[in-house]
Amino acid sequence: MTFMIWARLLHVLIAPPLGPFIISLISNSIPFVSLPYLLAIIGYATYYKDPLAKVAIIASSALGATLGKLIIYSVGRALTLKVSEHTKENIELFRKLASKSLFIAIFVFAALPLPDDVLYLPTGMVKYSLPAYFIAVLMGKLVLTSITVFYGSLFAQELEGVNSYVIPAMVLVTLVIAYYILNINWAKVVDEHITHGLKGSVKALLSEIRNVTVYISSRIKTLILKQRSKLESTKY
């Protein structure tokens, strides 16, 4: 009887939504220690097929990760009590410079698998708005976990032999997204946000995406023309 109780308790602790929540909370609450919790989320996505279960995995993981980053924020707040006056002056300068662009930076760092504690500790030290910090991190983690669960679900379908082209397509999409992220002028987007607010930053981001798309299209056309010229030269 006792064994059955412990077995059921263990099942509750491991199964969604509590399992992903606990794993994400622990993994995100230790400063500068990046535990690979997203691998566990992929595992959940491959195991649980029900759409509602996947939604629970996304929501609970994002919430757990966000609460973990609140601990990082609190550590940053606590550190301000033990720093020198010179460091406090630098922190105040950082707060003034980044007050309008921090929200976007926090969101971007949360939405990408980046070492975000390098940003979140100073964010706590400058005493950035806690509600704004929570919303930005939660939004970013929802994006990150949604993509993770989506990829995990596709991987599960591939293992079941549903579509043999899924993994190559996933790799291609990942490479394209990574290329856009690396080639977008994020400094320009942040500057527009500081100058013209959210509307300006969105316009700047769309403009950057368009520029990268045009560049990719031109490169593809150039490669196609080169291949055509090579084929024509081999004919003669």
C-alpha cells in the first residue's frame, strides 16, 4: 500500500504540469549554471501526444523558468547592498541608458537559448520594474518552450515513421532562423525602441528582416545563375 502511494506521488511529480515546472524552475534558478532542461522538455513532448498535455508542458515549463529567473533577479537585487560606491554609480548609469531597451533585451534573451544570467543579474541590480521583468521573461520563455515542444513533437513523429523529411526540414528551418538572428542589426532595433518606442522598434525589426530576405534572395539568384552558366559551358 505504501509503495503504491509513493508510486502515485512520484508519477504526479514527474508528469505534466508539475514535472516540467519543477525541472524548469531548478534549472533556471542557479546563477550561471545552465542545466539542459530543454532536453527534458523535448522528452516530454515526444512522450505525451495529447495536445492539452503539450499545452500544459509549455505553460508549466515557461512559468517554472520564469520563477527561476525571478530568483536570479533577486540575487542581483541583493548584490547591490554589497558593492562599492563606484560600482553603484556604474549601475545607475546602466539603469539610465537601458531603461527603455531592457524589456526587449530581456524578452530576446529569454526567447533564445542564450546565457541570460549575464543580463538578468544586472537587471536586478538596477532594480528594474519587477512586473515588466516578469512579463518579458514569461513571454520569452513561452516562445522558447513552444518552439522546443514543437520540435520535440516533430521528432516524435519522425521516430514513428510518419514523415521521413521532418528532421531535414527542422534542420533547414533552424538554420534559416539562426541566420536571420545573426544578421539582423539588433543595435538599430534597440535604438529605434529608445527613440520611438515599441512602434519604432517593430518597424525597424521588420525592415531588418526584409533586408536580410532581400540579401538571401539575391544570393540564391547569383548561385542559380552561376550553376546555369557552368551547365551551359559544359554543353559546349
